[in-house]
Amino acid sequence: MILSLFRKNSATDAVYGVYNAIVAQSRQPVFYAEWGVPDTVTGRFDMISLHMALVFRRMRGGEQTRNFSQAVFDLFFKDMDRSLREMGVGDLGVPKRIQKMGNLFFGLLAAINEAMDRGDREALALVLSRNLFDGAELDHARTLADYMIEQDKTLAAQQTAEISAGKITFGPAT
């Protein structure tokens, strides 16, 4: 998938709409001010990754949803590439960092899916603790796990065709 960064731009208005909704949801102040997510570049990447994972869970299935998810993924990593360059990472360093970010994302996605597919809140909290809080802050990780379970239900109630059309709604982060 990292090589997909070099493909023709597949971002449509719908892809931008979903990606912008993911970014907006991941920037909710409650995550950083109350739930202990580090308000850093890494913490913000992690929150976007969590919301991307939730959308990808919802879009699992057919080829149309897979293509849409791929376009959202491509846009995500193009945005990360742009952000790294704006932060001053040199041309030689960007591909290495993007590859590392991709590996982190896929590892997180797999761990989240495994825990959520089993309906195992505590396993999900441990995944979040390990990935967002360096193994600490289990209480915050449990709060975030509850949030993710609720968001998964919210997204499950939305038609994939609507999401593919750029219409996605996340529940409140409270």
C-alpha cells in the first residue's frame, strides 16, 4: 500500500469528505485534555489512525468499499508526507518515516480489529495503552476503548454507500 502513494490521485470529493471528518473527529479536545492522549505530532497521528481504523472496519467487505478505503488511505499518507516535509524532514528521510508510519498503522489496525472482533474491551484497552500511552494510563485507555466501541456501533448503523458518498457521522467524544 505504501507504493500506492505514487499512483494517480484517486481522491474524490467523497474521499476528502470522509478524511476531513476523520481528522476533525480526531482533533476533539477531550482526547488530549481529559483522556490523556499526548498532544504531540505522534499523539495526533495516533488519533487519526484510530479513527481511520474504525472507518476501515466499517468498510470491510466488497471491492467498492475496498477501493474507497484505499483512496482514503492514500490521502492519509499523502497528508502525512506533506506534514513531514512542512516540519522540515528532508527528502531522503520522508519515505523512511512514511514506511514506519504505515507499518505502525497496519499493526495497530490488526490489533484493534482482533480485539474488537472478539468483543474484548480489555484487550482493546491494552492495545491502546501499549500504542498510545507506552503501556501506562490503563484508565485512559479503557475510556478510549469504550469510545471506540461506541463509535464502531455508530458507524455500523451507517450505510457503506453513504460513507462512500462522503457522508459519515461520528458520535460525540464525551
